Amino acid sequence: MVRFNMILLLTVVICALGVVTSQHRARKLFQALEGEQERARQLDVEYGQLQLEMSTWATHPRIEKIARDRLHMVTPDAIGRVVTPAAPAPVKKAAR
Amino acid sequence: MVVRRRPQRGHRFTESPVLQLALQGWRSRMVGLMLMAAFLALVARGFYLQVINNDFLQEKGDSRYRRDIEVSASRGKIIDRNGDMLAVSTPMKSIWAIPGDARTMDASQKQQLAALLEMSVRELDGKLASDKTFVFVKRQVPPETASRITALKLPGVHDEKEYRRYYPTGDMTAHIVGFTGVDDKGLEGVELAFQQSLLGRPGARTVIRDRRGNIVEDVGALKPPQDGKEIRLALDSKIQYLAYSHLKAAVESNNAKAGGAIVIDTRNGEILALANWPTYNPNNRQHLSGAQLRNRAITDTFEPGSVMKPFTAALALEKGKVRFDTVINCAPGRLTIGNATISDAHPHGALTVAQVIQKSSNVGTAKIALGFPAQEMWEMFDSVGFGQMPNLGFPGEVNGRLRPWKNWRPIEQATMSYGHGIAVSLVQLARAYTVFAHDGELMPLSLLRLEDAPVRGIRVFSPQTSREVRAMLEMAVQPEGTAPKARVPGYRVGGKTGTAYKIEGGVYARKYIASFVGIAPISDPRLVIAVMIDEPSGGAHFGGDVAGPAFSQIAGGALRTLGIVPDAPIQVAEAPLGKGRL
């Protein structure tokens, strides 16, 4: 009887330690997750800022100024234009 | 007991006579019972606190490690139809202080803080002199600066996350996009109109923190943060830029006070561009004046003048009163109704209905207008949207002024036929022209990009009538018309000029509003473009000379941007080399 009780006690102790360990590990993992999520948020913020920066560099007035003044580009007149049926897509691409 | 100096023999402790006193047994039992009762009382109290009424202790315990934290949500972006950014929020910090604690900073700490915040020490002292328990030292501080301030570990100085709104396109789209205040609340334009959808709703979570302040576990209910919705406008930033820059050029070259331009896609009523001049930079709103803030195209009404004539002609065609080529005698360029006289800027002889529009004859239009009852004319004006809200959902929209037909006098009916005695906004005017562009249907306008679902208009005129009016509008930009300068190389376009006197204090002043509303291309209309220039004073004041060239530039650029196939044979002499803009 005593032996049986001792075995039970030992089992209980082992289980209790197991609970503690798993809880600890869960918290560790949770912290890691939390850290990664924070990093994701940071990157998201940075992405937003970079997007903002990009659209600031890509404003139409700036593009026009560079095209005209630095690259000496001109708008082709009506004679110099060829319109293809699938025109919208290339035009938009060229605008970026 | 006898006390002796030296006892002869000591007796054992247990034999002490004191201990051998025979006490009554109930006394010890009594003490035992009392102790037992006290112990039971403790157990009962413990049971009560731990099991039955455990809220209080639970709360006390939780408060040692549980924290409710707010999860911030950002305001939605505003983007144009192609996804280009028009307004975006980015996180900033605001630095706040508890003045009582912060005053304990020493001089060098103060200097450091002031230097980081780009303010003088005196200014900083001024803020900290407050006897409140909370003051903002500086708002909208870049996050890097804020983290350097936090690293100084100054007493009583704290930071808080907030958002700042940026407008990359700046003054170009200022009127349509609007702006927000520091508290992320929309104050103007789309920011105000769509405040409810743009607004982010912060969430909350309950967490367990350990001794070092790390979050170790999520407990309790989670309320996820809701970021504001992204608003996709119908605006095309490229066409917007064209409209804005050409409008600006037209206002400046004509030495005018102000101007407005609108570009509408006639297929579904989307507003592709809406520009005003003067404008402002929404990123830096110091020294703003009312004139800069005004969204003229939507909130200002004016007497449109001759741009109204095609509506009168369309009504006459629709009712079968006249045909395209019915001849109307406009000589001698004057018409007296009652005691008022209508005159033409340039006297004409006999003109066909089409020529009346082409040459913009007031006399001819008035004669056509007097051919039908006031009610019919009112109904037509009403059905193309004059005197009604354009229903864009935009702040500050106006009805314009269309008086009830019952008290129209004949002279008023005549002047209204050519656009005086009626007040409209530029957006109403542009919308009304969609009836000619969309085969007789009035299109509802939309600020937001529409999905590909077809939009149904409201039929006002028959397709035949609208085709005939389009032909008249095209004649108006021919060399014999009023607006040869509105032509676009490579495309067939049409439109109507307007030159109206301004009303100041109830009387007509010698100041003008020059306007042009046009349709392009005529063979398969895609765009309606309305341009209005307020008080041109650079010599020219006719709509065809002032607003016409701006229309031509905007239309040419927009048609090219949209990739619309030219529908006119190229006329070599008319293509100005390298004059167009991007």
C-alpha cells in the first residue's frame, strides 16, 4: 500500500513538473510570437513609409520636370503617334 | 512549600506540586473547543473568500499581472483609380509630460530635450509651467526622435503613439481629397465625406505581463483592431495633373482670380479629375485663406451664360418645334421683349438652329426659347439636374438656383435660355452635358471608382436629339464657331463656350466668368470636360479664348492617357510641335 502511494506521489510530482515546464515553454514561444508580430508591424509601418516616399518621388509634376528639363523629352505631335488597339495598358505602364 | 537556602534534595520537575493540582477537566476541553471554533471560523472565512465570494481577491490578484492594452488601428488610405496614393497615415509620436514631475529635470536635461524637439528652452519651460497634470509638449514627432527622447529617461516625460496624415500629391488634389485635423478627424473633402469608413477602430487585448514587462500570455477576450477602409476614388491622378496644371496655366496667363475644371467619364459618370485654383498644400496648412480652401467646382454657383444654349436647342428639337436646319432670323442682333433688350456680341443675319449654337447668338436662342411654355423649359432644366443637389456626398454641395416657372416673365425665360437668371455649379454643368454625350441620358456622378457594372442614366432627350446637338457642338469649335481654340489635334471634339457677367451685390458688374464645356471625342463620346475661369483680366474674356485652350490641352492629354484612338484625320498645320504637356 505504501509503495503504491509512493508511486502515485512520484507520478504527481512528475506531472506537476511537466505542467510547469510546458507552461514555461508556452510562454517562451508566446514571447517569440509576440516579438515576430511586433516586427511584422514595424515592417508594415516601414512599408507604408516607403510607399509614401515612392509616391512623393513619383509625383507627376516632378516627373514632367525631369522629363522636360533633364532628359529633354517632348510630347510627340499627332503625326508622330501610333495608336495600337490595346493602347490603355502600355500607356499606363509608361506613366509609372 | 517551604523555601530553603539549600534544599536537602531536589524533587523532579514532574513531581512539582503545582502540576499536581487537579484542575477540572471541562476547562481544558473548553479551551480546546474555543480554539477549534476559532479555527473553523478561519476556515469558513477562507472558504468564503476563496470560493463563494472570490471576485474581490481575484481582481486584486489579476491587477498584479494582468494588463488591458489598446491596439491601435490606422486610418484608411485614399488612393486613385490606379492605386496611386493620395492620402496615407503613418505613425508618429506625441511627447507629453506631467509638469510637476518634469520640472525636476536639471538644466542640461532640459537643453537636450529642447534640442531634440527643435524648440527653445524658454518655450519648453513655458509649457511645463502649467499647473495641469498633463500637457502635450509636442505633437507629431518623428518616431526616431521620440525613441531618442525615451532613451534619455527624463522624469515625467512620456510619449504616445498617434498618426499623421500625408498627402503625396499635395496641392494638386487638395480640394477633392481634403484633409484631417491632428486628431485624425476629417475636416474637408473626401476625408470628411467618408469619415465613417476611413476611421480606424482601435481594438483591445488583455495580457499577462511578467516582471520585466514582457507579454507572456493572452488572456480574456480579444477585440481585434479594425483598420479604416481604403477608399478608391474615381480620380485618375494623371488626368488630374493635366487638369490641374492646364487650369493653373490658364488662370495665370489670363490674369484671372480663380478657376475650376472637371473631367467626367461619360460611360459611367466617374469623376476623373476635379481641380481648382487657387489651391493649398494640405501637408502644411499654415496661413490658409478661405479663397484657397474653396472647392469652387462644387460649392460655388455662377450664372453660366451661353453654355446653357444647347439645352434650349435640344428641347426645341425634342419637342419638334425646330429642325437642325430651321432658319431663324437673328437680324439686327437685337430683340426687345417688354422693356428689356437682348443683344448679340456680334450681330448676325439669318442663322440655322445649328448656327445659332455655333455662333452663340443670344437673339436666336431667345427666339427659340419663347416658342414653348415656361413649364416645359423648367422641367427640362430640372431633369438635367439644375437646381438640384448633385448627390456626390461631398461636403458643401449646392443646389444652384432655378426659380419656379410660375413666376417667370417672358424676358426671364428668354435670358434663362442663354444662361442668365439661373445659377449653377460647375459640377452641375458638367453633369448636365452628359445628356449630350451619353445619347440623351443624364448620368449620376460618382467620386468613387465604380466596378464594371453598367450604370443606368435617366433619359432626358432622345438619342437622335443628342446626336444633333453633338453635331452643333462640333460646329462651335470649327473656325466659323466661337471656340476654334478648343480644337484638339487628332480628335473630333465639340463644346460650347460661355461668357457671363458676374453678379456683384445684385447687379451685373463688368467682370466675367469665362467657361467652356466640351465633349470628346464626338464620334464616340468618352469625356465631358468643363472649365471655368473667374474674372479673366488679361485682355481676352470670351469663353472661347480663355477657357477653350485649357479645354483643348486637358482633352488632348486625357484622351491620350486613356488610349483612345484618334477619330479625326491628322491636320499637319494644326499640330503644334512640342507644345503639349505630358
